[in-house]
Amino acid sequence: MTMTSPATSAALTKAAPPRQGAFLDRTETMGAIALAVLIFVILPLALDPFRLNLFGKYLTYAFVAVGLVLCWGAGGILSLGQGVFFGLGGYALAMFLKLEASSPENTAIQSTPGIPDFMDWNQITELPFWWQPFHSLTFSILAVIAVPAFFAFVIGTAMFRRRVGGVYFSIITQAIAAILTILIIGQQGFTGGVNGITDLRTMKGWDIRSDEAKTILYFVNGGLLFACLALAQFVRRSKLGRILIAMRDREDRVRFSGYDVASFKIFVFCLGAAFAAIGGAMFTVQVGFMSPSFVGIVPSIEMVIFCAVGGRNSILGAVWGTLLVNWAKTLFSEAFPELWQLGLGALFIAVVLIFPDGLAGLWKTHVNPRIERLFPRRTTPTVPAE
Amino acid sequence: MFADYSGSELLSIFAMQGFAGLILFSVFVLMALGLAIIFGQMGVINMAHGEFMILGAYVTYLVSRAFEAWAPGLFGAYFFVAMILAFFVSGGLGMAVEWLLIRRLYKRPLDTLLATWGLSLILQQIYRMVFGAREVGVTIPEWMMGSLVLSDMIEVPINGLFVMALAVGISAGVYILMYRSRWGLQVRAVVANRTMADAVGINTERTDRMTFAIGCGVAGVAGAAFTMIGSTGPTAGQLYIVDTFLVVVFGGAGSLIGTIASAFSISQAQSILEFFLSGSMAKVLTLLAVVGILMVRPQGLFALKLRK
Amino acid sequence: MTRKTSLPPTKLSRRHFLATSAAAAAGATLFTPKGLRAQDFPTAAVNTTGLAVTDTEVTVGILHSVTGTMAISETGSVQAEKLAIEQINAQGGVLGRKIKFVQEDGASDWPTFAEKAKKLLVDDKVASVMGCWTSASRKAVLPVFEQYNGMLYYPTFYEGLEQSPNVIYTGQEATQQIIAGLDWVTQTKGAKTFYLLGSDYIWPRTSNKIARKHIEKLGLEVVGEEYYPLGHTQFNSVINKIKLKKPDVIYAIVVGGSNVAFYKQLKAAGIDMTKEKPLLLTISVTEDEIRGIGGENIEGAYACMKYFQSLKNPNNEAFVKAFKEMWGEDMVIGDVTQAAYLGPWLWKAAVEKAGSFDIDKIKEASPGIELTTAPEGYVKIHENHHLWSRTRVGRALADGQYEVVFETADLVEPNPFPEGYQ
């Protein structure tokens, strides 16, 4: 923080520079406990398996939102192509599951049994070499994280080393999302095209479609989300996190102070990509398919919205925001199928205009002071007041 | 692949293909000019740009219906009325949006992106509620749908010529406005240094509003022109947004010449590739090339030199 | 209107009727013919799996996109399904129960389709679902229907290569639609060379694959094959290639917004389709799409599908009249809209044949069901859950309608896994 003068950085005061000391401050602890209770106790008890699975799906988007808080909230890098990483992660696992679902017995009616159905429809008679490794679950799980992270590394290196930033970075990531979508759709013999990779059934013989499996996967998903949250929090509390914020606010000064700005950006972008990829993989296994419609621009922007609604500076807020927007979307579109888009559009504008710090900001300015008043801190500050 | 054709056939096909590239170029210029003004001069990322274009297309539709009903004799000329109206309707909406929304966000360019995305969702839904979810058919005057037959291979579509003429006309108009008028001087002054511009007595707020309105108005005219070659439906605007942004960014924000040069290079690349490859691959390769070049030269083809 | 399809109750239900509700039946309305009153079919007997069926009502789902890019196409299907449901209710409903529908929006997004399908089956427990349009949306919901055992009536002409016991495909599969049209164009127009063109996704690619195989079987030539991304709006390059290759037939499977761009640019480039040099044959442009394209821009093109609004038969005239009364005089009806209209009727017929709302019984009862009242004429459900139907070729007129120039003499057998075309 030393190199950032508070006077010149209005945004910084809003972002509340993390204090040294505890891993979580009081508000964050309360938020984390509330979230854990909601995810692990309230939702599983209150919802039937169908609705629980829906929330499981929403939570997979939360991975992306948490990654965005790191990139965008902390690092000031707004990627409009997070769908690319979500999709790559999802496809990596979908390829494994599809190969398992396409055993020669299951696909006996095809002209070439043993390959995925969409390949057969496209007159491909042999599994392409780059599909081969996906017979292995270990490889696939590694690929879920490694492929998107590597891709992010390449993009990040190319852009940040050339000091592409801000709006330009956003637009280029958007273009990359568009390219990948066209490519996946165009190469349908290898990728399943616009339909995506569908009809995934089992994972190492375990039927992922049953209600029990979905409940278990929901908890796995929740656990992974908390692991990612912890990692994100660790990064934010570390020196790296503070350099990121300094960079967001005054990039030049950080650079002049001798820091290698690009490396920090690349690292956080890769981390965000890896989070998104885990979300994508969890999506695939919970929903049972992966399609190019996640890779495109629209879902990528929607994920930014989830993050913005929750509060771009708060990792917990991002999860709350994701849950709230998706739940509202489901509810609203069930009640008014022809009008929900208006509400969603209005929400975007409201978030930007009225509460730019999202739910987390509202909490901080409205709810938290009241709680503080009701339950004054018992621990006295270590530095006595004058 | 050329072995089967005679020299004259090849010649005419290259002429035709060159012409197709020019039409694509004009389409890109029309799409991008409005955005070049808004994004280039003001730094506002208007994700609802496509919806402003479609508004122009819907205005054209309404005008065509009105002429059909009340002045069928003048139907051949309705298009000009439609374009002028489209300019004012889209521009008027742009002005309102600037006043309600954009002016609060000048310091936060990434936030304008989110807000205008929300705006685009709302506009799409409004179009759907007003005009129905289906596409509307805009009847184009008969004289505009024909072609000039130069030889039995070479036929020049009149609407292509029209789009080209319009692109030239609007580019010239924007150029004069930006570089030869007092207003343009003010806009450039505000872009270069807002505080100083304010200090010397330029009403920066009004300048911003007019800039945004004109950018939207140009988008409206482009939308009106696109009824000749594309579809008019609630979500049709989405088709243009990525291409448009890439053209502007590739050209170098803030530079009109850059926008035109970038539209030219992207359109020619795409049109040539389309002839040799399938359409999908041509598109992928063009976009990849643009992204690749932008990584090497992030400031775009023509960068405006500004002191920060 | 469906007297023919309302078969008498099966033995099972009659036995139940005698055993349980003789008294209730005695007090039934005299206007409903015997065997169609709700009392004749006690809920406990016709609904053993807990579907949303009460003594007076049965709930079905409608699942289409009313927002997003696909809303353009799917609106007509929603309208047709609502019309069919209203007409069925006016005739007394299904097994004496009025149909109530729950409409969900797929929002042109495949995962949303899957989510909503699940919601309809699990939460609403609907007795059947009329819905989906694109193949991608059907592929997304298919595992859901199979897992939770639902019934989907899918209206769109599609690429085939699928046969699920949980789906009734009321549109044509690719071979039905393609082969008759190609035979017609080679026999009556003497076509020798073809240029295949399509939007880049599975339906156009599979259809063109079948078309190519058939063309090559006939000993004719494909001179070009080309795909453009969905939503592409610039076709001048491919038009130039077509001019260079001079095919006898342009075989176009362009969809959505691209359609409008393609036909407008084709006309502007001086390819006058009324001269039929080259002739344009499409399987993707219905009357619905022509509204967006403009009749004057596509006049003279030929389309090959099973239904055109201009079909002259009493069923169709009544259908067109009812549709316009419900949705407005300026409505047009395309092939898919008509196929969507068949969905509720076919389901009704299956329920009545089975004498039960149970999905398994409907699955079993469906093959062999015939509908003489279909606007397209007589149709029948094949063992493979597709419809036997006639294929017709229409010529586009300037007013946006098709004039039927050819129809197959017999019903064409659906063959979703065609030997020799894969």
C-alpha cells in the first residue's frame, strides 16, 4: 500500500484495503458462515432434488464470479471471455464422460461403434488422436484446469506484456469468445457442434443422473467452491493481492516501483481462468451436457453481471450475487416468461447506477452498521483510543 | 481450382469478388462509424449499438408501411425519408440515454459496458413487445433491388452501390463535422483535455450529449440501410456487435481514418478468404488475424497521440 | 373434428368404470357422448404415476423460446399449440378433462431448455410437453425426458439420426423431406448439377450429406458445398462462387436471420429465381420465414416440405380460418406451425387409445395412431415415433405464399437411420 497515495485514489477507499492480521475480518467471517449454512444446511433441507440441482448449477457460475472478483475487482482486468474458460473446463470433462458413455455396447447401432455418436453422424470412423487421452479420468481432471489455465497464460502473456489493458482487453477477450464459438460449431465432427456434447451418463460406472448422485455432486460442488473462496481470500490477503489493487489504481506507479506488472496480471488471469474451468467441469457433471452456448459472448457478459451484482470487490458477494440473480431469473421467467428480460436489463442498469458495489456494498453501508450497533465488538482494539 | 475456367471468366469473377469486398467494406464502415464516434471520441462502450441500428431498421419498416398506406405513388422514394427519420429517432433516443444513463458513467468506462448491455436487453424486449417476436419484412422499392448488367458474368447490385454511396456520404459528413466544423473542434478539444476545454468555455456536457446522439443517429441510418441486405428482428442487432467493435478497435480508437482503413482491411481479408475457404473458416481466420495483430499492435492501426 | 381418433375406451377402463363409478356416471352430463366423460375414467385408474391429472383437468407443458434469437421461429409453434388445446377443450377435452397448460420459456438457450423441461416434469408433473424447435434444444432435453419419463411432441423438421420412445416427432426427418424433392427436381426440371449451401450446424450438414449421397446415387454432380456461421449476413462471396460454377440447382438450407440476408442479396446480385437458371430449392424457408424475407425477394424459389398454408382441403381451410381468428388476420402458417398443431391432437388420440394418461401406455399406444383431421391430410405414427406424411414441393409466389406444384402419391415412410445415407 505504501506506493499508493490515498488522496489520489478514490476507488481504493471504497475497496477497503485488507488489513494485516486475521484471515477474515468480522464481516467476512459472518458472511462466510452465513453462506456455508445456506449452501450446506438450508438449501439441501429446504429444496427437493430438482431445485437443489438447479442451485448446484447456479453455484458453478459462482466459480466464474469469484475468479472475476480477483481479475476485475482486485486486478482491474475485465475479461468478457470467461465463458471460454468455463467452456474449456466443461468440455474437458464432457469429453471423458462422452467416451465413457460411448462404449462399444452402448453405441452398437452406429456404423463405427465405440466413438461418440456425433462423430459417427459426421462420418468420422476413428477417434481423433487428441481425444485419446480423455479416456483417462486423471488426465481429464488435469486437463480441466491445465488447458484453460494454459490458454489464459498465452492470451495473458500476449496482451499484458504488450500492455493491452482496460477496454481493449475486454473487447479482445470478447472476440476470442466469438472465435472459439464459431470454431466449435464449425468443427462439429470433433466437438458436437452447436448441440454440444450431450447425453452424458456415468463417471467410472457411477450414474451421475440419479437424484442421489446429484445431491452428492451438489455437496462436492459446494466444497470446491469454498476451497476456491479460501484460495481467493488467501491471494487477496497476500502481498500479491495488495500489489494487484495498487496496480488497478495506479499501474504506472507500481511499474516504476520496480514490480513486473504483467506477471502479476497474467497470474491472476490464469487463476480466474482456472476457477472458471472448475465451474465448467462441475456444470458438465451436474447438468449432464456441455454446449458452445456457454463459450459465447452473452454468457460471458452475464457472468460479469453476477459478479457486479454481488459486488466486484467481494468474493463472498460474488457468490451471493450469482445465487440471487439466477434464482430471480428462474423465478421471474417462470412467472412472466415474456417479461423477464426487461427485469434483467433493469437490474444491470440499477447495479451500475445505484449500487456499484453491489450487494456487498449495500451490506457494508446499510446492514453492517446496524449489526455493529446491536452487537458492539467485545474485543477492544489493540491500539487504545486516545 | 481455377483450371476449369477461361481467362475472361476468371477476370469477371475477380471483379465481382472485389466488388463483394467493397460492399462488405461499406457495410463495416456504416456499422462502425457511429461507434467510432461514441467509443473513439468519448470512450463509451456502447453495447446497445446494434439495438440503435435495429431501431433505424424498424423506423424504415414503419415508414414503408406508412407510404404503402397513404402515398403509394411515392413509394420509390420512401427510403430517403426513412433514413432521415431513422437518424433523428435513433439520435433522439441516444440523447435521452446519454442524459439518463451515460453521463453518470464517464469516469467508469467498463461500467458503461454493463449498463448499455442492460439497455440492449431492454430495447430487444421492447422491440419484441411492439413489433412481435418475428422478423418484419421491409419492402424495398423495386428500383433498388435490381442490378446493372455489365456483362453476362458481371452484374452490379444496385443496393450494393447504394450502400457504398451511403458509406462514402456519411464518412464525408462525419469528417466535415469532426474536422471542419466548430462543433467538431469542440469535440476534439473535449477529447484531448476535458478540464481545459471546460475552462475555455466549451459546454462539455452539451458536447458529450450531441456526440453521443450523432453516433446513435449514424447507427440508425446504418440500420435503415441494412434493411436492404439483412433481416429486421428484435435480436438482429446482436449479429453486428463483435464485428463492429473489432473494426473500431483495430482501426485505433479516436481515428476516423483508422476506422475506415481497418474496415477496408478486414472486409478484404474476409472476402478473399471466403472465396477460397468455407464461410465459417474464413470468419475464424479473419478474426484470429485481427486479434493477433492487435496483440502485437494494441493501439490499433492508427493511434491518436494524446498526452495523458 | 377428431371423432375418428376418439376410439372407444379400452377394456381396462371399462372394467374400472363398471366397478367404481356407476353412480357418478349416471349423473353425468347428457351432452358428452358416453365413453368421453371424466366419470367414465376415474383419475386413480387413468393416472397411476402421479401426473397432474385431476377429475376435471389435465396439465400439459409448452416449452418454446419466447425470448432470444429463436423466438422469431418458435412463436408460431406456441400459437398453434395453444389453438389446438383450445379446440380440444371446446370439444370436451381429453377423457373428459380440460387441458390446462403451463408455458415455459427456453430463452433460446439449451441449458435453460433442459432446466425448464425438468421443472415441467418434476415440479408440474405435466402429462406431456409440446416443445423445442432446434435440434440442440431437443438434444438438451432428451436425457431429461428419458430419465423422468415424459412425453415430448417435437414439431420441427430435423436431421433424423434419433429415435427416442419419449418423443413423437411430428415434423419430417431429413430423408422424408429431401429425397422426394431431389427426385422431383431431377425428373421434372432435368437438373444435373447442384450447389449445396447451409448454415453451419447439424441439421444443414446432415441434410446436405443425405442430399449429396442421393445426388451421387442418381449419377449427378455436386459442384459445391458451403457453410456459413449462424447469423452470418454477408453472402456476396458465395453468390459469386455460385455464378462461377453455374449449377442447375442451388440447394439452400440457410436458417434464421441469415435467410433474409441471403435471399435479398441473391436477388440484388441479379439471380432471378423465376427464370430458374439456376433453380433454387430449399428445405428451410416456410411461409413464416418469407414474412421476414419479403415475398418479392424469393418469388420463384421452390421449397420442399410436407405442409403449405395454401393446401386445398377442408381440414386445412378450417385450420387456417381458426388460426387467423385466434391470432389475427395477417398471420401466416408454415410447415413447423402445422406440425406443432398436430402435437396436442396426437397426444389426445394416444391418451384415448390407451385409455390412460400414463406415459408408458401412451408410448405403447402411439405407433399406429392415425389422424384424418390433420391440416396436411392423413398422417399416421410409425413404429419409430415419426409420422408417415406426404412430401410436397411448393413454388414461392410474390404474395408470400407457396403454390403446390407436386406432392408424393403415397405417404413417405419416416426413416431416421437411413441405410446408405450415413
